Amino acid sequence: MAQNTSPVFPLVPEITWVNTGAVTANTTTNLTSGTIFDSGFTADATNGSRVDFVRVRALGTNVATVMRVWINNGSATGTAANNTLFFERTLAATTVSQVAELPDVILPINVSLPAGYKIYYTFGTAVAAGYGIQVVGGDY
């Protein structure tokens, strides 16, 4: 079997972002229902893409929650077999301040996605201010 012995790097950088605003809790375990956020990141239709990391920043005062990052095969999210829970992270409660920063949370994804695959998010509890979320990667 032939092997690729040379490093492969993304050709075109891709950065997407979404501001969630207030979030409704989604407690499903398979992404088939509830409030789902589309990251805007879809793997290149020809050669796929690489996702390096997801950056999360609270947009104000929020209670603690868990953020779940899902990979979808490019088909309907309503079918459980099209989705996989790839990563989850507890997001601490935050209080907006004019003298102290709100910390960023970096989720190291480091995965190559096949053509047409997508990234989605859900949150375990309702939050008031929401989050700004960026996906950083590139298309092959």
C-alpha cells in the first residue's frame, strides 16, 4: 500500500465564527434535537479540511455549562448516525467586568475532516449572554 511520506498542510486558511447570544440548554446525547449551533465550518468539498482549534469567549455574565463540539458527516443532524460527539469542555461561570478580562477557552481539535463534514455546538445549560466561538483551520 502506498504511503504519503511528505507532510501535507492546508492550502487555504479558514476561520469561521458565530456569536450565540442567549443559549437554550440542549441535553440530547446525539445532536438530533434541541438548540444546535452551526459553526459555519464545512470541510472543503473536494479535499476536506483541517480543524486546528476552537476558541470560546464568554460575551458577558453566564452560569457554568458544558459545551459540546460535534462532527457531522454533512447530512441531516436529525439522524443520530450522522453525528459524533468529538469534544466537550466545562465552561466556568463568568461575570462581565470593566476592569478584569473574561478568559478565552481553547479547545484543541487537531483533526482532518473528510469533504463536506461539519462542526456543530450544543450547551448543557441555558446561559444569558452567550459565547463568541471561532473555528481555526484550513482547506486542503
